[in-house]
Amino acid sequence: MRTRYIAYIIWTVIALLGVVCWVVPDGGWHIGKWNLRFPTLAQALDLEMKNDEISILHDSLLAEIDTLGVLPTDSGVAQDTLSIQDSIPQKPQSVVPEVNVVNTDARAYLSAFYAALDSVGSQPVRVVYYGDSQIEEDRITNVLRERWQKEYGGGGVGLIPLHQTIPTRTIRQWISINDKVQSAQGGPKRYLVYGPRSMRLTESDDYGVMGQVAVMDSTLVKGSEDIVLHIEPIDKKRKPHNYFNRVRVWTDSVDGYILAQDTTLNPTSDSRHPLLYTLPDSCERCELHLQGKGHVYGVSLETPTGVIVDNIPMRGCSGNIFTKIDSTQLSNFYRETNTRLIILQFGGNMIPQTENPSTISGYVRSTLRQQVRYIRACAPEASILFVGPSDMSTNIDGQMTTYPLVPYMDKLLKKMAAEEQIAYWSMYDAMGGKDSMVRWVENGLAGSDYVHFTRAGANNIGKKLYQWIEEKRK
């Protein structure tokens, strides 16, 4: 064979290998249970940045964020981890900066909530729990509610949306129009401050405290100016959240009446918006008839005393949406309901889509800090508790292990909380730290996505959080 033919073959093979290196994704290709790994083009050509280069780049980006207040690119509508069936392969991060962990005085930062618990016999004490998909179905929150209501009194599940698109563990609800039951997506038009941009309001920030609004307008949805919301318990167990004797409808101009225990009830004359209905003691079910054109921000099932706990999940949200909600809406709700504890559980949705520490740093130090300050301004009399993300696992070199940036985010959140003088609870530490998610999956406490808890796992986390809050009070 001639020399030039041999050279052609060699260069052709090199070119083909180069193409493969160029198209291979980080972490390799996944074929069933197999992981086919291949060096990237940068690795093959030795173009990967060295550790000191990455460190210098990170320090310069961090300085720019701290100096200029540059916010990370985060729409708040990241793909929710509920849709991840298999863990996303992630290239190990070469350098994760050290964070000086600051101890927080949780007892002092929760003092407003603890003080309010001493007066639950004469007025309600509200706890508003915001989070991502980890609290969907009223998970984690339902444990706190059940424990607090058993200890301090109170009833009902608190706030529910007019639409309940994801069933919960605590209440069953549905909407009918002209006696026809609507699907989960039926009924009045719904808008969200989070999630798909197609569901945003275009001319206002009139979302309400739950970050959503249902618009009763027959020009948008036929018949939606005369609807019936049906409410009943999931089970027949005698749990406090099944019983309520007060209903409040947070709305701007809609009116209506309630049918409960064969009695027709109109709102009290001195309370039109929100509409306030006083029901017979220990109601478990009712029909809320709403008429008119206007916005409905939420319906609250509660008691006039005791602890009321709201579960407000925001699927796919990174927690950067509160500044997009009208401050008057938030302030009025927190004040009128005597909200004394606001819990924020966010951060998990940033982990699978992020490899750069500077992005996490900017998200925590700028974006989340801004949200905390906004909420504090709207609820100056409430304690604020930030709950960090759980441990999360990904496939690195064929082995499930903690995402490299999870412990980094946890430390940054703890530091931010101390600087903003709010309480912080590390779910990551409570689970057991690095690689604890693997053990939770093996013990049936988390799902096969290595991200979300099973119901047993969510109950476990709820108990740990409740015990931590109560222990800090002593």
C-alpha cells in the first residue's frame, strides 16, 4: 500500500474520532443501564481549563456580581425536577469555592412566631409555606399542620386555589359549571407568576398571595361567571385539618354564598373583599357558589383561633418571583391573617441545570436576598425561615453521588440567612449530608429520580423540621 493511502486512512480515522469527541455530551451517552463515556474534544486536545484558571475566572465573576449587583440568568421557570426520570449526568466541578459558614441564632429569628403561639387561644396564627415541587400534594406541610393544630388548636387546611390541578393528601375539591364537573384545567381562566410564560398576566401583577389568580370572565371561559366550588375531606379520619367553621374568599369583586349542612350562608355584611363566611361548627364539606366577573386569588378553610398552615407549591420555581407580586396584595394578606411565620423552600431546581459556582453564588447572594428583603417589607411582623434543598444525586462515572454544588449552595444559603437575620434549616444536613439521597432511595424514602421524596420520606422530613422548630423554642 502506498504511503499516501496510509496517511489518508490515518487522517480519516483521526477526523472521525474528532467528530465523535465534538458531539459527545458531558457524562457520555446513556443506553439503558449502560453509560458509554468518551473524552470530549477539549479533553482530547488538552483545552480544559486548569484549576487555577477556573479559580481566577470564578473570583472575577464573583467580584462583578458583588460589585455591580448582576443577577444570574434565571427565569424562575426552570424545568421542574418532577419531570426528570433519570438523573442528569453531570461533569464533576473542578473547583467549588470555600464558604465561611456562619452560625445563625434561629431562636431569636423565630421569636415573632414563638411569641404569637402564646396567643393562639384568642386569635389565629398563620404559617405560610412556599416551596417548589417537593411540597406538592401538601407534603411536608401537612405534617407541620397536623402537629401544630394538635398542640395549639386550629382547623382547616388554610389556603387552596380555586383550581387544584394537582391532587393533595388533605382535601378534595372540584369545580362545576351548570352542574357539569370541570376537568383540572377547566373552569375560570388561570394565570401564574411562575411556570410557563404563556400563563402570565400581561397587564398587571395582580396574582395574590399564592402567586396565581383565577379570572371569572365568560368572555374568556364560557359560563365562568357562575361556578360552584365543591369541597370535602380526602378521608374520614378525625384530623383537625378536616374541620373548619370559617371560609374566606380572597377576591376583588366576585360575590356568592355557601351551602353547608343544609344551610345557606351569606358573607358577613362588614366583610366583602375578602368574603367572610361563618359556618356551623366542625364543617367537613361545603359548596361555595360564586357569581360575577372578577379575580379570585384563593379560598381559605380555617378556624378563628389556633394555627392555620398554608401549603403553596410552585412547580419549577426557583423562588425569584415574589417581587413580581403586588406588594399591597401580600401586605394586606399577611396583616389581615396575622401571619407570623413565612417558610421559603427553594433552590433545588437550580442544581440540575447549573455547573458554574458563580451562577449559584449570584442566585443566592443577589436573587434570593432580594426576595427575602421584599417579603420582610411586606410582612414586618412575621418570622422568616428558609429551608435549603435536599441532597440530590446524579450519575458521575457510573456511580450515583451528590451533585457537586448542593453542599456549596447549602453553605451559601446559611450565610445569606445569617446576614439577613432570618432562620435557616439545612435539609441537606438533616438527611445526613453527602450521598444521603442514595441511602434514602435504598430505604424507600425517596424516588428513583434521586431528587423527590416518597410520601414516607416527606413525612420523615416534616417530622424533622417540626422537631427542629420546637427545639429552638426551648
